[in-house]
Amino acid sequence: MLRKLLGRIGLVLAGLAMAAPASAQAEGAAPAPVLVSADLREHLSLDGAWHWSVDPFRDGVAGFHGGPPGASTNRWADTIAADVEARDPRALFEFDMQRSPITHLPGSWIGHAPEMRHYQGLVWYQRTFDLPAVPRGRRVFLRFGAADYAAAVYLNGKEVGRHAGGFTPFAFDVTATLRPGGNQITVGVDSARTAESVPPPVTDWETYGGITRPVTLVTVPETYVDDAWIRLTRDGRIAASVRLDGPGAADMPVRVRIAELGLTITGRTDASGAWEGGAAAPPALERWSPERPKLYDVRVEAGKDVLPDHIGFRTVEVRGQDIVLNGEPVFLRGISLHEEELGADPVRAMTPAAARALLTEIKQGLNGNFVRLAHYPHNEVMTRMADELGLIVWSEVPVYWQVDWESAETLAGARAMLRENILRDRNRASIMLWSVANETPVGEARNRFLRTLIGDVRALDGSRLVTAALLSRRDGRINTIDDPLAGDLDVMAVNTYNGWYSGDPLASLPGLEWRTELRKPLIFSEFGAGALAGYHDAAANPHKFSEEYQAEYYRRTLEMAAKVPSLRGLSPWLLKDFRSPRRQHPVYQQGWNRKGLISPTGARKQAFGVLAEHYRELAERGR
Ligand code: GCB
């Protein structure tokens, strides 16, 4: 199976379509590691200075007749081109990684040089690092927080693995490939989307190609905790699901310790290295909530390994039309967000400080308790920061608009990405909703595709709620939600742009009605209007793109929303203007989607105040 998968991925990578998200280690190796909470483990950072070199004809992947690359074009050979040239006057290289320009990673290549601004294709990266010999009984993983979209990774001249899917972490065991002293790492990253990929080529956001999240060498004992999911169940237990990897994984004692609660749960793994354990939650347990985002230091111990994490405990469920957190109905006062740091020239380099700045604007600026992380898994610093600051999270995969519903490869890609996202973040108390799709057209093949994803979510994490941003039907004043998929979801969500993409006068928006036959909670997962920060129009009927139009659009849409009986949350579109190549109005857009409530550099538009005030009132009324 693995061989078959590798064959497929290899082909795709070589052809440079690189479509299906999947992680695959070099042939014959074990399945891809999860390495859960790797960001908190002992590691060596490989972030910083890397050489980069563009390869638009994918010369380093295949010769011009399709065979393997020759010595003059193979970027990952374990040699130093300049030394070879110095020794041999006949030596010929069509590249030289070690004398190529240097950039700082992580961060998309759109910031490397002006000519890279709209580049889509293959870029090579290389750096060297020194390392002492790996001590006996230890393993080292090379981990990438994400590479957008497909990556092939080489260490000291050998391929160590590949991954496709630009938004989730992947890691390879490189213990046997590392050497004491100097090591050379080369990564080919290809941003091209194809007809089979998830997301598809056409979206409404920037493709930030490159190595966009940290690169680390993570050291663990030979047998280590690869996956551990610790949570509070709806029946009041702290449950633990642990999986070990390594030669001693079977029949090994395991302990989960939460010192602050005086709680230790112990057990032993089965023959496959897995263990399920649990204990009644101590009465002293303080539940995580947006008001009090309490996190506990949790340690998972097995043999020589200790995995530390900070975990919050809470329950979520749906009761009738209510979304219920820790037994109490909650109203989600939120906003949507793309993964893009504040600043005039973002490169998707999301540091903890950058995440804090954005989420604080939601929490304190807007009086929010909820964020929709659109439209793909965001950097893990974001979900950790949401845990810390107390924001409920909607997390999603980019099954966006129109993907190839009939393609087995597309489905495999979506499932792999969904799985990687859920396994990375199952311990984040902030995450309440897993979303499987955004604005997808109703149809049999699409229903089958999304029902498979919904089944996967329930199998991987039955403790949270499943949702999707759906389309609705409009007839005059009446909006109807009749997408058959709504029946499969815990929480229905719709995106609506009446008054922006339609010519409705703003004053008529409160008169619009929403109908559905299902008794379920509903979220308006998007609504929004564009405004260029600083463009004012004081007329009674302000023009689109003025701050006044956007502010009035918010007032009227919120008035409409207040009349929808099953509405339990809002995540308007969106906090910050974001880069989108499809938005080319030279006066108002200049390559940016202007539906932000703040400008790229953080200037608040008028509508910010409208939403902040609305949320303040809702919070006061306990909603
Ligand atoms: C939508 C999409 C979102 C777009 C937004 C817009 O419905 O879900 O990705 O950016 O509309 O601005 O049109």
C-alpha cells in the first residue's frame, strides 16, 4: 500500500502536479509520524538563512526527455559545486545552490525578490548545519510546520521523504541519514495547484508558495509518544488515547500526569503500541472557557519519553438549536481570518507575536469569543494562541468552491489533510468546530465526497462538532437553506452577501428572512462588504468601497441576523484585508480583498466599531 502510494506521489511530484496531500517517507519506511505537539519538544531550529533558486522548468526534477535529472541539474547532490568546478575544468553545473541568494525562512517566496511576487512553480532551498553524533537510543525527526504546496526533501544527497498539501505538518525520521559534523539539506517546494488538488487552482486568496512554517530537528527517545489525545469527555472523564512508536512500543507502561490536579492515569500499551485510559475528572478541575481560558501542564510519560503539553478541558455539544459549552448555551461572537500577518507586505510568516496581535484585536478590540480560521489549517501558533487568549476556533480544510468531486486522488488528498489537521490539533481546547467545506455546489458526487470527510471527522474526534459553510437559495425576501448536506452536520453555517454582491438597498436587508426545515444551530459563517480604509463618502447613499457603506452594511445585516431564531454565531468576512490576486480594481483593491474591518497595517475602519459595539451588547446580555 505504502509502495503504491509512494509510486503515485512520486509520479505526481515528478510531473509537478503534486496534487494529493499525503506524507510519504522514503521507500520501505514506517508510516508517517504524527509527532504530536512537536513544537513543545526538544528541538534544533533550522529556521534562518537558506539559499534559494528558482526552477520554472522543473529542471531539477526531470531531464528534458523526462528521465532523471543529470549531474548538471540535480540540486540535491551532496557536493559543493564550486569545489567540483575548481578541481575539474570540464565540470558543468546549470545551478549552484551554495552561491544562490540567501533568504530568511520561514516565509513565502513572494517576499524573496520582486520578481517572485506572482511566481507559481518550483523553488529549491538549501542550507547546511552542524550536528554532533546522534546519541545511541535517540531518534531525530526532520519536521516541517508546512510547505506550500508539495515538497520533496533531501538530506546529505538522499531523498528522505515527500509531502503534498500546503497547510499541515510533516516529519521524517532522519536518524540514519544525519552525520556528525556538517549536514546539507535541500528542499524542492512546488506551489502549483492542479485540477485534482485541494485547494483547487481558483480561490480568493494568495498562494503563499514556499516553506511557510518552522523547520526543526526534533530529538526523541527510540520509543516515544507519537500521538496523545487528552480530553474531557461529555460524561465527565479525563480520557487519554496514546500511541507509541519504536522498538519498545508494545506492552509498555504509560502515565498521564496533571500535577496541578494531583491526577495520574496509568496503563499499558497493547501489542500495537496503543493505550486508551481515563479517570473521573477531579472536582477541582477548572473548565476552559473564553472567559477563563485555563490550561493545565500535562505530561505523557512512556519509558524514557516525556511529552509535555498545555491542555484545556471543556465539553462541547449541541442541544436542540443551542451550541453548548461546559453545559451552558453559548453565542459565538466571531470573525473570520486568513493566515496573513499584519503589515504592508505580508509573506505568511506567522510568529506567536503576529498571531497574538491579530487575535487580541478580536478578543479585546471586537469583544469577540470566536474566530473562524479560513480556509485551511492555520499555523499551529494560531491555535495555541487561541487556547491561551480564550477564543473558540472553527478550523477547516480547503475543500473550497469547486474541487474534483469524482477524483479518488482529490478525495484522498482532502482526507489526508483533514486527518493531519485533526491529529495536530485535537488537544487544543479552543477548537470547537471542524469544517469540511466552503461554498460547494450541491450534487451527488459532492455529497458523497463530503459525507466521507464528515465520517472521518467523527471517527478521529467525536468530541467536537462538524460543520461546513453552505450556500443558500434566495427567492425575493426569502433565503432558504435546503442543502441536503445540512442534515449531516451538527451545526449549519451559511455565507451570505446580500447587499454586497447583490444590488439590494441596504435599508432592505433587515427585511430578509431565513428559512430551514432543520432544527439545528445556525452560524452566519460569512457576510461582508469591501471598504478601502480612509475612503469616506458622506452622502446619504454612500458608494461601495467607502467605510460608510461597509459600516451601514454591517448595521443592517446585524439587524437582519438578530431576527433569525436559530442563529447561534457570527463570523463575518473578515478581520483584516488580505491579498487576493482576483481583486484588481486599481483604485479600491490593488490586489487586496478589502472586506477587512482593519486595513493590512491594522487601521480600524468604521464598521469595526459597529461590530465591536454589537458584540459588547451581546456579551452584556450573556450571549
Ligand atoms: C466567499 C468566500 C471567501 C471570499 C468571499 C468574498 O464567499 O468564502 O473566500 O473571499 O466570499 O470576499 O467574496
